[in-house]
Amino acid sequence: MEQSKFKLTFSYEVLTTQDGSPSLRLWKDQQPPEAMHHLGGALSESIYIYGAAIEEALKRNSTGPLRVLSVGLGLGYNEFLTALYATLAGREFRILSFESEEALRTHFINWLQRTASDPEQGPFHSIYDSVLAHVARRFDFDPGKLKDLLAHAYVESAWNIEGDLTLHVGETQNSQTTWHCILYDAFSSGATPVLWQEEFLVKFLNRAAAADCVFTTYAATGALRRALTRVGFRAEKKPGFAGKRESTWAVRP
Ligand SMILES: C[S@@+](CC[C@H](N)C(=O)[O-])C[C@H]1O[C@@H](n2cnc3c(N)ncnc32)[C@H](O)[C@@H]1O
């Protein structure tokens, strides 16, 4: 493995959230640090905000593989949940993930494809092990099988991972494919302002959302709501996780 693939462009701290599942707090480019999840429970938040949308999309699109677009791979909670919910529903799945940090993309795939005899240990491997264990335990699912589901999906290109979303919304973003479910788990607008701008969101949603699409995110902003309405979604306010005031849930009827 090339050394550069392991280079980190950020500092991080591992957090144990209240339900026991891990998260990361990242420091990058002099910006204030930001945790990837609510400290009230990384897994619980992921299930509440994103799992619910995956379940709804499975109900609304009952044939063929479920197509899920995930913004912010991070530690992969939403990718595990997609594989799990689809499999429990007896469905195949396709995932397109975006993650701007090369190290997070590379280490996750390296961990996924690592065999028991491979001595290479990336810096996040024990955290991925813990994420996998927490997700599998919560659903009484075999962790080895869950890991295999994602590993096979990656090898078979049923799961693709791209870099910075802002670089893909222009001309080339998988323009043939639209997505039944969009899990918009980017960092906040302080860290990633473009991702929360109305015009960017309209362009992205027009390109990516299937006719019958479920969109969800932990955040609730005026620009997001306006963008969703402009492209035909019915946006609803949903109480945020663990006492947070609001999150966003939107469907395109
Ligand atoms: C809240 S965390 C995602 C947590 C993740 N969904 C999980 O389940 O662990 C936000 C992620 O978005 C990534 N990110 C930030 N800006 C991005 C961009 N422009 N395009 C793609 N990913 C981005 C960050 O590096 C970070 O990993």
C-alpha cells in the first residue's frame, strides 16, 4: 500500500457516545473542531435520522435494488445501515457515497478488504470494528456477514465511493443514476458552507434525486427547505435527535 494513501490531513479524537458507539471529532484547516455525530449516541442518531429514511424508501420503492446516496462516509454507519435494512427486507442495494477526506475513504476500504492474516492495521481499524459490532448487535445480525455485504458490494461496484461532493455535482456526477434515498450527513455549514447553499442544493437534488425520493438530514435550514421545495419535495420538520430542535425529512410524492 502506498504510504501517501495513509496520510491524514486532519487531527482527530475518538469519542465514545452515550449509547457506547464511537464517533470522531475532527480538526482541520484552523476550523473549529466538529464531531461526526451527536454525543447522545452515534448509532442511535444514525438510526433515528437515516435508518428511518432507508426504511421509508424501501417501502416506497418495492422492486429492484434500493439506491441510496450517502453524503459523508465518515465511519460508515449509514452504509452499514443501508446494507442491513435492505438485506433484512430481502432486497439488493446500490450505494453511492461521497467523502472528501481521502484517508477516510482509503482506510475504510482497506479495513473492509483486510483478511485475518494481513498484519496491516490502519489508524481507524479498531473504530470500524467497533462501529460494525455496535450496528450488528443492535439488530442481532452477524457482524461478519454485515462486513461481507459491504465488501462484496464494493468489489462488485454496487457500492461506489467518490470524493468531494462539490466537485461532482457539475458535469459528471453519475448522471445516469438517480437515488431513492439521500442521506445528507455532511458537516455543518460552518465547515462546509457550499454544501448548504440553496443553489448548490437545487443543482444537486435535480441531478441526484429519483422521482420518488426520500431525503433526510440532521440539520434544518431555510436554504435547504427552499431548495427541497423548489425541486418538488414536501419538506417536513422532524424533531432532532436527543433534544435537538429540528431535523429535516422530505419526500417527493
Ligand atoms: C457528519 S460526518 C459523516 C458521518 C457518517 N455519515 C457516519 O456514518 O459516520 C461528515 C463527513 O462529511 C465529510 N465531508 C465534508 N465535506 C464534504 C464534501 N464536500 N464532500 C463529501 N464529504 C464531505 C467529512 O469528511 C465527514 O467525514
